[in-house]
Amino acid sequence: MTAALDTPVQETSNKPSRSRAAWLMTVGFLIYTLLILIGHIVGFPLGYAYLHTVCPSGCSLTPENVHALEHIGLSISFYANLYMMIQVLYILVCVGIALLIVFKKPGQWVPLGLSCFLIWFSAYEGADYPALVAAYPVLNVPVQLLLGLGGGILGFYAFLTFPNGKFGSRWVLGFYLVSVFEGVLAVFITTPVFVLINSVFSFLSFFIILGVLIYRSRRLLNAKERAATKWIILSLSIFIPTVILVFLVLPAVAPADSLALLIVNIAGFFGCGINIAGILIAVMYANAFDIDVFVRRTLVYTMLTAILALLYAGMVFGSQFVLATFSPQTAQSPLILVGSTLVIAALFQPMRHRIQRTIDRRFYRQKYDASRIIERFSTSLRSEIDLAELSEQVVAVVQETMRPTHVSLWLRKPTRTKNQSL
């Protein structure tokens, strides 16, 4: 039995094997990601301790900040726990999206650059890396070079050449080379004048990148590429005034004991999230990274991470609150953390399957219905013996799942072997 399909778009089922360059690029990205994560792990306790420090200047909190927290009934520990929880979720989102991009489109520089930029983004905002460098000054240069590789070299390249990987103009290439050169100098030259120049140049780079993207969109890209690039332009157009308002205007006008200054410390994660959302939507419109799988898995694991984090926090704080009424010492037992972790580990797979089914049913209805149809056909195939009925079912399943323009079914007559003819 053979079914011949005449579909509008023919797809090849054989995927090309990855080249040696693609493997090397993927391995290099994984090494870079591992090094960044090691920095997070080492710097996590240092950052947590830093968030508890209080002094007039140069610390995480000022006495006025502590007064603002106490005014609404919150403690320093609550602020530090909330900050670190948001930071962990932020890191997981950045690393998760970056890994999906690299593994779905290996061996290409623009996807690799975007992925490295997201990994750099995970270290750009937060208390881990500043606390790590403050505790171990000898790591300052290696850390700056490591971060510059992802954010300054590969990340800048990805933004300036998105989505086709071509600069398209000499002055864009010149700006890229000047940015890389200035970033390398900033690692080794730490005089106050050059630090000020680097800060001004870094701030103006956002406006220049936005201008480059607008120029490329109008002069160098086709309609499909423009549709993808406009989402990065939109995210930067929101991100830049948000940074100016939250980090420059608000601290200048808000009172020193205002809760607004504490919100500024956490708002950086959500400000960076604007760019992450812009990259995600741009990738969707560029259709460059097998976006169905990309978006589907991103939705699944983002929702799964958020739900499990809320459950974990609820179990820990709820257990401590309940046990504190009976025995304050029992409420501080590490067994609460161990038990909550084991419960979350047991819930991981069931929750993932349930969320996946829900997302497939809501957002990927056609694929979800197709899998259900094939599942039902496989069940009936075991008991069906009528050839005519089976042929009708095969044609019906193909039409419902693949929706071809034409289906033809050919039944080959059985050939008689020599043994059968004798």
C-alpha cells in the first residue's frame, strides 16, 4: 500500500549533518555558558551577603532604604530573598532561550551572537558578578574579557547584522570595530577620565544601534527581514526611555527614603526583559530558528519554572510560618528546604507534560488534533481487517492531518513466490 501526496510545499526528511565548524561553535558556546554559570554559582552567596549590607553610600542599601522597607513592614531579608528569586528566574530565562537558539540553528553566527548576548545579559543585571569581582579583584580582568566576548563582540555583531549576518555598509562595520576596540581598552585602562568616556560611549551605543537598525531596515533589508527587525527596533525604543526614566530621572527626583529607589534596584531585570522579548519576537518573525519548536519549548519551560518557583516559595515560607507557631527552632530546620526540593523534583515531569498538553491544545491546535487523529487510527488499525475500510481510513487520516491538495492510494497486488507457485 502506497500513498502519494501532492502538497504545496515539499519538505525533505533528511536533515543535513552538522559540519565540524558547527560543532566547534556549539562547543565554544557551551564552554562560554558554563563559565558564566560558574561565575553565578560562586558569586551567588557573595551577592546575597552584599544585598544585606547597609551604609550611606557604596552598598546595596542605605539607612533611608531600610527605613522605607520598615515603613511598609518588610525586612532586609525579604528584600534580598525577593531580589535573588527574581534574579534566578531571569538567569534561567536567558540561558534557556539561548540554548534553544543554538541547538535549533547551529553553525550560524547571528544565532550564536544572539545566544551569547543573552548569556551575557544574565550576568549584566544582578548582584552576583559585582560582588564576585569585589571579593576577588584578581578576577576583574578575566571577568571583563569574558563578558565582553558575549556582549561586546558577538552580541554587537548579531544586532548590527540581524538577521542576515551582513554589515551591508562600511560605516556600520567601522562602528563595530571601534566599539570592540574601545571595549578592550576599557578593560585595561581604569583612569577616571577613560571610565567616564567608556560610560558615555556605552550609553550612546544604544542610540547608535537603534539608528543602525532603522537604517538597515529602510535601505538594506527585504520585506521579511524588515518585519523581523522592527521588533528589535521596538524593544530598543521602549528600553532606552525606560532606562533614562528609571535610572536617571527617578533617582534624581525621588526622596532618599522613598520605596521608589528600592524598586529601581529590581526594575533592571524587567528593563532587560524588554530586550529579551524583542529578540524573541524578532526571531519568530525572522523564522530563522525553527520557531515553532523554539516558542513552544520556551512557553512550556517558562511557565513550568514560574509555577514550580511559586510552589517552592509557598511550601518553604508556608511551612516555616506554620511550624513557627509551635517551635521557632523547627521552623529554621534545613529539612524544610530538603523536603520542598524533593516535592518539586517529583512534580517536575507531571507538571511539564500537563503544561505541554495545555499549550498544544490552546496554541497548536492543528498539530494537537493531528496527533490525536493518528493515535486513534493506530488503535483502530490493530483490529481492522477489511481492506476497503482500511484504505478509506488511511486517506481520511492523511487528509485531516497533512491537508494535501491531492491524495492517491495505490494497492500493489501480492506477488507469488516460487514456493507458492509450486
